[in-house]
Amino acid sequence: PIKAFLFDLDGVIVDTATYHYQAWKRLANELGFDISEEFNERLKGVSRMESLDIILAHGGLTVSDEQKAELAEQKNQWYLDLVGRMTSEDILPGVATFFSQVRKANLLTALGSVSKNAPLILERIGMSQAFDAIIDGTKISKGKPDPEVFLKGAAELEVSPAECVVFEDAVAGVEAGKRGGMFVVGIGSPDVLTQADLVAPSLDGLTVDEVLAATVA
Ligand code: BG6
Ligand code: MG
């Protein structure tokens, strides 16, 4: 039986996926090229430095490690400017209702995010206490699609992977959940999240019963 729900943060709980995209786009533009929204799908769930590598390769640029650190720092500053304005109003529609259903069903919860800014974002939106375990970018050595972040979440909750459902908006995140041996609910489009076991456009309108029923179907 399912005992725990593991949630990605950016793009599932809050719309920070668009902030990451805005900040990377600004960086790419300053470097003399552009990144499309479609290209951005490849960056979702991927760590900061790996994202930068993908972007630089896309623009055909090679830079020193020192410059790379500066570019990543610049992007993060722009990203933090956007995050700094966030409040509980920025929690995505349906999250509060879904979480109250999760509690009623006595399911455990964990956050599984590759972001080093995850604790700051949770604080901004007033959700620091909403999870039984928090795994963020400071606690892992491998970003998604490696399953590490979700396996650590399951371990901290003392449940097995087969007892977990992952909620993910990123192609890399869905892959991470599947590689971890978990049931994965894709949040977004079925055309993009092809590996997910179930796909919903958002948590809004989704019910815990519906998810649990899908895991036994
Ligand atoms: C993930 C995002 O949650 O965190 C990625 O989907 C982002 O887009 C990654 O690159 C790392 O985030 P941060 O905040 O540590 O730069
Ligand atoms: Mg995400």
C-alpha cells in the first residue's frame, strides 16, 4: 500500500519553474543567444551547474570554471530577486486542498527538490512545516534524473520506494521517480511527461483517492 507522497517543489507547489526560466533566459541573452520554452524543459529538475553546462553548450560557448561560477551566481541573484517577492499567495491553486486530503488519508509527505533555494522558498510561502521530511539540493550529490533525492526522501520517512508516489513537473524528475521504483504522477502535459504513470495538468482538481486508485489499477 502507498504510505507516502513525495513532492517536487518548482513547478508543482509553486510556479518558480518560470522564474528559473526567466533568469536563465536573461543570462543567455546577455551571452548573445536565446533559449526557448521548449528547450527549457531540458533544464527542469536539473541542478544549477548542470543547467548552466547545458545552456553554454546550446550557445556553443566554452568558459573557464571561474567564469562558470560567476555566471551561475549571476543567474541565482536574478532568480532570488524574483523569489524574494513571493508570499503564500504564490502557492499554486489546489495545493492547500490536496495537502489537507493527504493529511486526512494519514499519508506521510516529503519534499524532493534539487534546489538549494528550496528551504528559502518554503519559508517565503509559509510551508516550512508542511512536510515530514525535506530533501533539497544541499542534501544530495546527484540531481534528477538520478533517483537519489527521492530515495533519500523515502529513507527519511522510513518507507520503501514501492510505497511512494512522486509528483513531478519535469521530464528529469519523472525519470528520477521511475528509476527509484516509485509510482509517478506527472504534473503537466502527457505529451511531455511520457514516462509518468498518471498525468494531471496541476494539483488543482486532482484528488488523493484518484491517485491511490491509479496506483492499484
Ligand atoms: C530544480 C529546478 O528544482 O532546482 C531547476 O527544477 C533548478 O530548474 C534546480 O536548476 C536547482 O535550483 P537552485 O535553486 O539550486 O539553483
Ligand atoms: Mg519541478
